[in-house]
Amino acid sequence: MATGSGGQGPGRKPAGAGPAVTTAWVVEHTAPAARHPLRRVERPLGEPGPAGLLIEVRACGVCRTDLHLAEGDLPPHRGRCTPGHQIVGRVLRAGRDVRDFVPGDRAGAAWLAGTCGTCRYCRAGRENLCPYSRYTGWDVHGGFAEHAVIDARFAYHLPEGPPDEELAPLLCAGIIGYRALERAELPPGGRLGVYGFGASAHLTTQLAIARGATVHVLTRDAEARRLALELGAASAGGAHDAPPELLDAAILFAPAGDLVPVALEALDRGGTLAVAGIHLTGIPALTYRRHLFQERTLRSVTANTRADGRAYLAEAARHRPVVHVQPYPMSRADDALADLAAGRVTGAAVLTVPARGR
């Protein structure tokens, strides 16, 4: 597990006159990660609006959603956008209407960057379904940068103590895994199947175990299976294997639609399969009696609410998950994305910004 964290000073002024600038990665063009679709640029530092925060990025997790955006699986929402939505940093400046943060506070930003606040979904506490929702690293510039401007209303206070790179994966991998576990409706002491074992799955497995569940991990990667057993899974098999017992619930983290019927077949009567990703390859034809009969349920997971984020961070503070981190300096963001695409990351890839003078 990675240790240590660092900081980065405020924006640098280029030679001569001009605004302060920051260094950031942008999606220059969509392409396979091995062809390095990211480009490193300098741009104006930016100022927070009345409800905004300018933060100095210390660490940013690398999510499979970042990979989907860079490779074109998800359509771009803005040109040359900076990816990254698992941001840990320090507040440099706060907008005039901000009351909950002051300069120096440790703050985090997650995937959900903004909602309308007035639609029927927002009013019902289901802001993750807001038709006007905006996302960090998709609609607004994210954390593959030295600095980021975020909406304070969608930011999280982060505790002092844990290293920056260990907090970063909690802000998406952890939060989305939390919502997926809630959507899977695992009964107390139940049997959970986890399909795929990356950043989100390794945190969700620990959360389920802390709640008293028996967890069976199914994944193609041998190193991931070893990590799953190390973290307390009852068994770890291949992605298409049958678990050693029928499951009360399952979560599909791998973006592989061919695993949907496999996981449904592994469910006991009345079980639920929650699909946790924003992107999934094609799902093969399902047979009603084989896959869905006896009240088996298939459901999706869409983003998260701020309430999900607060609830997960509080629960994680109690059970203190082991965060398996593969760190990369911010200067190697394109390499981190390529390694994630190639399956060379075990646990969570995290970009780090070294302290000034280091």
C-alpha cells in the first residue's frame, strides 16, 4: 500500500506579463490509451465563482470512466477536457458565498459536479438521476492537473491523517461501490458475488465483509484473485466460473456484458445483480426461465448522490479499508491510463503531485 503525500504551490506565472497558469492533461483526441490520447498543456489557473473552490491538487485517482472518455466509449461533453474525478487537494481560494470551506482545508471532489436542484429527481433525493447533472472530468475540468476549480456544494471535507493517494480512490471507486452495494440489496450476513476486481471492487469487498457478508470474487486476473483472498474474500475464481454457493446478490464491476448472464445464473432465488459501470459491452440474449425467473433482478447503478458520498466516507472512516494503490507522478498520467487499459493495474491507480522542491 502506498504511503506519503505531497503538495504543490500556487499557479506559476510565465516569463513576462500574463495570468497565472497551471499544468493539466487534456483529451486531445479520442483514441486507444496505448496511442496516448492525452496531451499535457498549460492554461490559465482559473478563479472560483461565488460558490466555487480553487484547490491545489495533491492526488487524483485514475478511473475506468476516464479511460472510457479518452478512448471514446463515452461521447465527449466538451472539447479538450481534463479528466479525473477522484481529487484530493487543499483549498487555495473560496468564492464569496462559500461558508463550509476556508483556505487550507483538505477537500475532495468526486464524479458528480452539479445538478439543477429543482427537477423532480433532485426534489425526491435522487439527484444522481438529474437530467441536467454535470460531471467532473466530463463537463468540467477534472483533477489530472496541478489545480482544479470545483463547486463547493459538491465537494467533501476530508479527514487529516490518511495519505492523499489513499483517500483519492474513496471518492469514486469507494462511493460508487457503496451505491452498487446498496442497489444490490444484499441481506444481512448474505452471500455476495463480485465480478471484476479493480479499484471499486477491492473497496466494496471490504465494505461488504465489514458488514458481515460472505464475498466470492470472480475475475480473470490471477493477481487480483490473490489480492481478493488477502483482503478477506471467501473464495476467488475465474470470471466465468460458478461460485462455490448460490449468491444472494452480485455486483458486476467489469465492463463486460457477457458476464451478465453468468452472474444472473449464479444468483439464488430472489437475488439481485447490480451493474456498477457507466459503460458495458453488449449483453447476450437472456433466457427468462434460466436468468430472470424466480424473481431475480437485474438493475443498473447511475452515478451517486452527495448523501451516498457522505455516508460512504463516514463508514470508511469506521472500518478503515486497506487501499491498494499503484501511484504514478502526475507527469505520467498517460502511462497510468495505458496501464489501466492493458490490465497492468492491481487495485487503484493514483496520480500524485510532488511537493515543491521535492
